[in-house]
Amino acid sequence: PLVSITDMLNKALEGKYAVGQYNINNLEWTQAILGAAEEEKSPVILGVSEGAARHMGGFNTVVKMVEGLIQDMNITVPVAIHLDHGSSFEKCKAAIDAGFTSVMIDGSHHPIEENIEMTKQVVNYAHSKGASVEAEVGTVGGQEDDVVGGIMYAKLEECVAIVQETGVDALAPALGSVHGPYLGEPNLGFKEMEEVRDAVKIPLVLHGGTGIPKHDIDKAISLGTSKINVNTENQIAFAKVVREVLAAKPDAYDPRTFIAPGREAIKQTVIGKIREFGSNNKA
Ligand code: G3H
Ligand code: ZN
């Protein structure tokens, strides 16, 4: 069943665990993630970046594919289709109109007044359609698709303003996390996370979930983080296995023979994350 992230995350905040957002790139990615969530009895958020949506054909293709898999795989756990790092009101609206149940409006590259304005517009539209909205303040480091940036910490007063003025459902305050692998240990702003949690009282989102050690995951969850985004780790797991299979069988050409093992690697990676985040048996 397709749902927004609102209920999922409020329950996670209350129950002191986090729901993973796992980004999808294609059919096999989606099968792997849905399969892992169903096996673990976990709610799940399928993250779709604008670039990944383009790669798959468009927002409508993504929704129809996910709906088809939910039916054919007999998926019973709550599933959200969430636009990741939506760049504009128009993109968010198009995703919702195609059937996405949730969107992130990433206005973090704009001055805060504009970010609030964009977010407000998206929240009004999304809520009228039963969809949820995540906003971002500050800047996550590293690169994802078209989005590049250095780390910039979210300011507490900006977090409070955006939540109060827009009625957004979840907030991603950038506090030192990075997209892609970390160079050394991540250095997350836990003191700031606690302050933001206490001030905004809505579920917090941690971007750049790849490579964050378990003790930091636990700490983030204890300080109000209810959604953790993971993308690169699945890509690395997939690519590693596909490379190994192709190296071992240089004459292979049936794509299923090397994609299926890659799909299994993603599934096992997601199962590991679900258990780390504590969302197993929470569906
Ligand atoms: O929005 C998606 C993420 O924040 C994923 O970050 O690729 O470092 O796991 P990651
Ligand atoms: Zn992100």
C-alpha cells in the first residue's frame, strides 16, 4: 500500500527508530528494496532523484513500475514514493500529479526567505493531494546528480522559521553529513541536532546515510532523526558484485546473469540498514 511519509515518520519518532529512504535507479533496485522491506516487515521510502526519474523514463513510469511490483510481489508493508531533492515547485507538482506520495523540496541552495516561500507553495499543493513534504535547511556536502555543494550547517532560527511558516512534515537540517562516501569518519553536529529537535518537534531527516557508523546512527535516532537516506552504499554493493561476476565470466552476455546477483547484493545491504535503523517488524 502506497502512503505518505507523515505517519511512518511520526511513529518512528515516537518509537525511537528510523525509516530508511533507499534511492532507486531501475526495476531491479526497486525489487531489491521492496523485497528487503517485506521480508523485514519494515515500512520503506523509495527515494527518486530527478536524475533517476529521467533515467527510468519519467515520474509516471516510476509510479506504474512501483505499483506493478507492489501487486506482483504481494507487498503488504507501507511504501512511500518520495521525490528526492526536488528542485522546484513545478517538479514537485509533476511528481505528485504522477502519483508520488511524498516530495522533498530542496530550497537549501536559495536564500532562506525563498526557501520558505518555495516550501510553503509545495506544502499547500502536496497537502491538498494527501502527499507529504520534506524541506532542507543548510547544505549537505558532496554531490548528488545535479546538486553540488560544500557543507553548511543549518541555522537553528531558520529551521524554526521554515517549520512554523510552512507546516512541512519533516525537516532535513544539514549538520555535517555528506552525499557519497565520507573521507574518514563523519563529523555530525549532534548538539545542534538536539537543539533543532527540541525547537521544531517534527521528524528530522539525515541525508548522506552511506558510511555513517552504527554508533552515530543510534545517536542521531536518539536525537530525533526518523528518516535516514541511503543511496551510494547500494550503488557500491551492486557495482562490486556485477564487476566480480563479469570478471569471473568474461563471456557472459545475458544481462540477467549479472544483474540478478547485483540485485541480491542491494537486497542484503538494505536488510542490514533496516536492522541498524530498527525499522524491522514496525510495519
Ligand atoms: O538524498 C539521498 C541521500 O542523502 C543519500 O546519500 O548517497 O551518501 O547515501 P548517500
Ligand atoms: Zn540527500
